[in-house]
Amino acid sequence: MVRKDGQLHGYVDVCPHAGWPLAIMDNYLTRTKDRLLCAGHGALFRIEDGACTSGPCAGQALEAWPVTVRDGVIVVA
């Protein structure tokens, strides 16, 4: 899960290109914190919709994981 501009976005932690987890040691964001990063091969994903914008998985996207906030508590489906 990642929050951007007050919105919460959830994704399954699997690279659509290689099938491995995105992060090493829980570092999911680029240095500028504007994209999700696959540490395995450097693919970049938009936070807002999980679309791959750079790397070998261009045209693919992360699988969304439904999340909501109820009474200040994050709820996952």
C-alpha cells in the first residue's frame, strides 16, 4: 500500500514481468517517491494505477489490491 495525494493505493507485491517481489528490504518507492520501483530490474510503476511506465514490463500493470479507509483504519479486501 502507498498513499499519494491523500489517496491510498494497494497492489499485490509481485512484478508482472518476473513474478518476484518488488522491493528489497521494504524499499518500494523511487528516491523521489513518485513511482513504485521493482528492485530486480528497475521497472517503474505509477502509484495512481500501477501501470508500468519504464522497463521490461511496459504495457503491463501491477495487480490492484482493494483497500479502503474506515474510521481511520485501513481495511483490505
